[in-house]
Amino acid sequence: MEIKPQQQIFKPENPIVTFPDTSYNKTGGGEKTITIKNKNLPENIESLIGLPEGGRVKVEVIYSEAAASAKIDLLMRQPTSMTILEYANQNIGFQWESDIYEAGTNVEFGIYWTYNHWGMIYEGNEAGAVVEQLNSRQYQIGYEAAGDDWDYNELVVLVTIEDYELLVEIEPTIIRSGEEAMITVKKQYLDGRVEEFPAGQMFEAGMMEGCAAGGLVNGADTTAYIYGIVQPIKFVAADSLENEDEMVRIGVGLSGTGEGIKLMKQKAENKSKEQIEKQGDTNTELIIGEYCFPGNFVSDRVGEGTFTVQRDCSYGAPICINTIELPLGFKEEVVEWTGTYTFLKEGYRPKQLNISSGGETYLLEDGSFKVIPINAPTNDPIYGEPISGSFYSPYEMETCYNQTLNNGKGAYQFKYKALGRTDNYIYKPIIIQVADYGNNLYAMKSVNDLATIPIDTTCRALIDFEYGRYRKSYYDDDHFFNKLDIIYEIVEAYWEHEKYHKRSALAFLNEKYDKEKIKVPDPNGSVSLKTLKQHLQTTVKCSQNIKNYNDAKRLAEKYFEDAFREYAKYFINNWYGIKDDIYHEGQWKVYIIEELYAHWSDSVQKKITKYQSLLASRQGFNPAGCSYNFKKLWEPFKKYRNNR
């Protein structure tokens, strides 16, 4: 900003009229207006202020000794001619601001005064003005009205030029103990433009808040204030913090001069030297200033920036140095039960799982059956809630901080551990339940029961066993077993069928463990697409969400819980329930593929063949007269034969 050099004000020895100060205030009637024009005054007696960078002008009325009967209007003459305020002398504290002007604009202010002197009204522009430049952006202008006393106090205004502010940027905005942040400064104009300062521009910088969190780097020292430094300005955080978070506020100004600043700078330097002497030569701990800079910058242009220093998030965490030991895969935790099974879950009443015929495999997926909370009023099923959280055996995630991760900066890692197990597997609870056929004479619990079949019904038993090779369709619209009136059955075949489901489920879980990717929100708030094994390998760096051990443990446990739940959903949707249309006995039927694989497995089919062979070879029975091989009937299902 520039101001046109002030011209010397011509002071006439005999003023045309004596302009009243506050001590002289008389008026009278019979008014007559006289416009004062002093030909002896210089042509340019007003203030002219240049705006080389453009910007906005603010004007504040700060003082007036003109009498109340006088009227002094505040004017703008350039770049627009206008009256800013009438009776400005009676409005101390009034503020006005202009529009934003282009670079190179000149602004000019003045006054127009009116005075009633014993009925004679005098008026005119200012007789003179005194301009004092307070700093690079502020000017104080005192106006002389009539030129009678040349005290320039009829109206005094403060003019402030707002062309650009200091944009202080600090990266990163969050650092941790021992880390660094870089401070840069730019010009930010009122019209939104941002420009770089020229290389070599000198600044002053001071810590105004958060001084215990670190210091500004000045050579080999750290301090709360630096005068005369080029950007970027470096801040280094303390090695340890008393609080979990410290907000740091940094002020930056354009370099100037001032005894107060020089004294503050010297005090800061002396303080740093004292601390260095106390620490000794071998102590490399960061020196942190004890006092903040009070804010008395040399520059009239000061910008501020804030950032956060967080305590090292490993605070209070177990430390580990080994890499994560990932689970090797899945193992079953199987209960095999005959008849009604009592399912127990903490917080719920016992649940009776009843079965009247055949077998059932429970994989305990969410919603597979309902359980009643222990605090329910009664055992009425209306209080039942869908089961959840039982798909996996109980486990815990061990959390520790590994300082070797994240390129030596450290991160949290997590280890899966199945409770009560010493090996490194994820355990899958499975309940295999087969009906209680203890009192059923037609149900073969073992080959020993074959002896109970009367010799004259041996052929029927062989045929019933053969029909046992069939797995009914999904809708059972053919009522295959009912129309044939089958009475003999092999209980061991039911067991083999359900055990196949167990093996199949475990094989699927293990196959997809490090193959199928699932989406899970991670601890940092983003969505992570990984396999379950990769999810379990996740490490977590310190962040705004994870500031300490408790944060890491809480968010990670939620993350792994979500990952396990999503994997269970994927399993249920893709392992069981996929169907196939098969043409059998003159009609198309719908079958569950998993059920066909289970029933046409070698373990089931060979069990049936074994029973047939033993029964057919019994003494006194002639198999030649009994046709019980229905190979052609089973032709549509041969593609599901397997030895798993």
C-alpha cells in the first residue's frame, strides 16, 4: 500500500471564520449561508491512499472535538463520490467498509462541514488534513475544517486497508508424539485468490496455545517464538504428552521490527539455553518451551493455524514384536445327539430341539431358531428371539502394539484365539441330531438289528432299504415315501447323511477362508474388501478414531465381529439352498443340491449297500426271487455321487 506524500498544508494567518470546538457553541437566528472557499489553500489537501494489491477499505470515526452544533459529513471522493455519513462528528465509533476494489485503485476521503455562527451558516470542504501511517495497512487522518486553529481534530478517522490475509496451512493436521508438522504461509485475497509469497520472504512465528505439546524448530533448538525465518516452518511434537490431545495454535506474521518482540525473542532464546544446560550433552529429549508467546507480533499482518498433537496411541497397550499368527482354518466342535437336544445359551432359557424322524444338522446360523430370554415373563414362545452370535465357538481377539509395523512407526495388530483351545483354528459349533428310534422295531440302529427282521419280510426290507437311497424333493410334491408305504429304514444312513453336511460345511468354510472377499467397515471408517483371512491379518495405525489402546481394542473387536458375521452370511447364502431341477419319474422336481450330495455320498450309499448285502445273505433267504436293485430309477442322480 502506498500513500501519496502529504503536501505541506498552507495555514492562513487570518482565518475566514473561527470554527467552534466543544468549548465554543453559540447559535443565533436570522441565518444566512456562506460557502467558504479559501483560494490560498493548496489544491490537493485531502488524503489519497493507493491500493496496489486491491482490496477493501474500512473507515472508523474515532474522534471529534467539533461542537454539537456543527455538522461534519464524512465523504468519499475516489474512486466513487459519495457521502458516507452525515453528522459524523456525532457518531463516534461508526464503522463503514467499502466494496472490494481492483489492484491499483486510489481511495480518497474528506469532509464537508456546516456551522451556524450567530445566524450566519458557514460551510465548505476541509481546509486541510494530516495523515499518519500507523502501519502497513492502517492510516489515521485528522481533518481541519475552517482553517482557524489547524489542530486537525474536527474529525479523526482510522482507515484500514484489507487487501489480503495470511493463510497459514499446517500439514498434517494431526500428529503424534515425536512427529513433525510443516507450517506454510500464502496470501489469501478477499476475492478468493491465493498466491505464494516470493522465495526468501521472512516471517515471524509464535506458539500461542499448546506450548507443552512441542516447539518451533530454530536451528538445533526449539522455542515458542522465532523472528526472521523462511518457510516452511517446522514444528516438532514432544516425546510425551500429559494429556491425550493438545490443540496447538500457531501465529505467523510478516517480519518487522519492535523492541517488545526483540525482548521476547531474547527471553525465549535464554530459556532454551537454560534448558539445554540442565539436560546435559547426552540427553536428546526434545526441549519444550515452558511459556507460550503472548502474541505481540511485530507485523500488523498475522495469520493463525491450528493442529492437534495426540499422545502416542500405544499408551497403555501390551507391546508385541512378532507378526500375526493367523488361524490355519476351521475345525468343527461337534455334538452328536439322539432324540431331543437341549440347547443352552447364556442369557436365554434352555431351548428344546425336538425331532421325530430322520436327522438334522444345526449350524447355528443367525435366525435359524428362536430362544427365549431368561428375563422373559414366561416360557411362552411369543417372547422368543431369533438366535444370533452362536455360529462360531467363543473366541477373543488379543490386541497388542507392534512398533515394527507401519515402516517403524508402529501399529496395532490382533490375534484370534479360540477359548479353551491350544491350537490355532477357528472352531465351528455343529449339532448333529438324529431321532430316537429306540422303540421302533423297523428302524435298524445297527447291523445287529437285521436279525429282528422276520425271514418272510426280508425281501420287503431289502426293497425299503433300496428306496432309502432316494432323497425327497424340495417341495415333496410326489410324496415318494408315503405312496410306497415304506416301513424299514437304516438309522446309520441318517447319521452318515448328517455327518456329510458337517464335512461339507467345514470344507466350504476352509475353501473360502482365503478366497472369497467380503465387505466390512474397518476401524478407520472405510469399507474394506478382503477375504476373512485377510481381515484377520488387518493392522490398525493410530488415527483420529484410534487414539489409544482402548479405542483400538474396541473398534477392532467390532470390526472382526462384523467380518465373522458377514462370512457366516456368505456361507449360509452359498453353501446351502442352491437348487437343481431334475426330471424324475416323468416329472420335473426341485431338489436342494447339498441334500443330494449328502445322500448320494459313498458314506450313505455304501452303508445302504452293506445292510442289503448282509440281509440278503442271511440263512434261509433266497435273493433270486427278490428284485431290489433300482439302478435305472436312480440314473438322474448319478452326477451327485461323490466320495467326500
